[in-house]
Amino acid sequence: MPSIPGSRALSVAVAEEAAIDVIADLLHWLHVHGLDADEALDRAQMHFEAELELAGEEE
């Protein structure tokens, strides 16, 4: 199958948009259930950074 110029960039852009949509959906869910979205984002960021550190992939 021939490669379409720029198709990799498009795939990355589509995947990034899908990830953003998932995050937004989770934020809506937190809001509907009366939970603090900012607190959840802070905790998720700390969790993510701890996992990177354990994997030796510190930023």
C-alpha cells in the first residue's frame, strides 16, 4: 500500500484529538459527580510523573 505524504502527522493529530476528547469526557464525568476536576488533574499529573520516574523516563 503506498504511503500518503503527511499521513503520519495526520494520524498523530487524530490520536491527539481523541486523547483530548477522552480527557474532556472525564472532566465532564467528574463535574457531574461533584468532584474537583483540578484536584483530579493534579493527582493524575503526579501519578504520571511518578510512573515516568519509575520507568527511568524523567522529563
